[in-house]
Amino acid sequence: MAANKDNFCVIMGGGIGSRFWPVSRKTLPKQFLDFFGTGRSLLQQTFDRFKKIIPVENILIVTNAMYADLVREQLPELLPEQILLEPTRRNTAPCIAWASYHIRAKHPNANVVVAPSDHLILKEEEFLTAIEKGLEFVAQSEKLLTLGIKPNRPETGYGYIQIDEPVGDNFYKVKTFTEKPELELAKVFVESGEFYWNSGLFMWNVNTIIKAGEELLPELSAKLAPGKDVYGTPEEQRFIDENFPACPNVSIDFGIMEKADNVYVSLGDFGWSDLGTWSSLYDLSPKDKNDNVVLKCQTLLYNCHNNIVTLPDGKLAVIDGLEGYLVAESDNVLLICKKDEEHSIRKYVNDAQIKLGEDYI
């Protein structure tokens, strides 16, 4: 696949990944971890995937300033100006706005794919073909494009996109977005054939997204747009450090995609997973004859079914009579909870932080 010099990639890598606590920590979140023992972290795998179709010099990482050294260590190919360091966390809309102004300053007609750093793609070739077609689509008109994934189950952990009329080969106008639905509604969505999972992957021309942001999120553009003369200069980071913390904390989905009238979706089935939860990791991992998943550690399991176990290297877990549990140890925290109640993990993190301080977060 030949890399197109007009195409750019923005990888968002600044999250904490608190749903993967205690393995994902504030100082070492999940995007920097190698969950499957491949020798490459989720961030590195994302970078490896996109550099097959995007010139390496056109790939940007947007992350929190505290992860600067981790990104440099894991992706030594990148120049300093390819790593955008947010002074504080402000959700995906400010992150994407900054990256867009930064790219436009050097490449005024760039086509951009925006991707999270923690997704898993099993059918990589089909995925990359879809990205290339999507970038061609947005290069030809003022359209905001997202990638929809054909659902194979009524999943309540993903947002859904309802498709409208087709506008070309596998491109559709978006009719509605629905945030994570209850199970009964998710079943209706899947049976209807009109709804697809919202992958959180986006494509657009840089001018299209900037125009949409200035129309739909003027309070955000007011903070970042006046710096157009500093983007691409040594003053850029100072300007961002001053202005970024005052940006509204809003997602690109809520702030722009759900409100704009020029939103389209390309459909696919790429063996995609948003590696957002222990359940998603369990679903993707090989299982023993009793449906237990053991990640990178030694275990002796007796009368155990449907569990996920992960411990530091060199440790042994001996477990008897456990069913449907998550057992995860990392550093100074051991977590044991019902696998199906992982939504409580954020509560555990908050309680640990309030009662015991930052040492366990």
C-alpha cells in the first residue's frame, strides 16, 4: 500500500484506562501495556497498523504531558513535533481541535484519520483498505466520516449508529447516534439491521472538521483558533499550556458528530474490538476447557469456570471453586470481583483514591 503524503493520522493516547485497574494505572495506563504478550503495547500496535498506509512523518500522538517519556520510549521513530502534549485532560473534542489546527498550519489540505490508541483489529488488511477508501471519500467533499462496525451481539458497552440512505459504495448518511443502550434496546438494534457499532474512528479533511468545530463548538474554537499564527512554531506548546485547560470538557461525538448534518458512515467487519473493559479482553482471549482466561502468569485452577486471571510475571495463583470472577494483581493492588460487575471498578478506584490516596491508583 503506497502512503499518500496528503493523509495524516492522529492517535489519541492520553486516557487513564481506569476500567482496567489495577493493571492500568495513572502512571502506566493501558495503551502502554502489552496485554497479549506480543512484545508491542496497544499504542505501538496502533502505530504499526497505520504506518502501513500513512507516512510516518504524518502520524501524530496526542497524549497527556505526564506520558511524554512513555511515548518517546515506545515510539522512538517520532520527532518531538509529532507528539502533542496536553497539559490537562479535556476529552476528545479539544484533543482533536488542537491536532487539526496543528496539522493545518503545515498542510492546509490534509485528510485525517483519528483513532484511539487501544483498539484491537484482527482483520488488518480489510481495515486498512476501508481507511484508505474513507480518506478518498472525505478528500472529495465536505463530509465527516465515522467507521461503523457490523454488530455480532447486542452489546450494551458501545454506542450505535443508525444508517440512512447509501451515498456510494458502502457509504451511508447517518440517521441517528445512540449512546450505550439498555440490553433490550440493543437487541432491537441488532435485529433491525439498521444499526452499527460506533467505533470511535473518524475521517475528514482538516478544513471540514475545523469548520464544523467553529460552527458547533464556538467556545472551544475561541480558545484554540486564535493561535493560528503560533501553530507549528516553538510558541505552540506555551499557547496550548495557557489555553487548553480552559477548553470545555466535551467529546467529539456529543460536541460535533451528533449535531452536524454532514455526517456519514462507512461499514465494515474487521474483527474490531474497543479494548475498553476486562470483559472485552476476556472475550478476545484464548480459554481453557472450563472457559477460564489466564494472562501472562502461572495458575493451578481447580473446579474453576469462566474466570479471568492476571498476575505479575513469576507469580503463581492457586484457585479452587471460583466461577465468573476477575482476579487481577498489579504492583501493590489485588482486585477480586465478579467478572460481570466490572462497572463497579470505577467505584473501587474512587474509593481507593479517597480513602487511601494516590499510591494505589
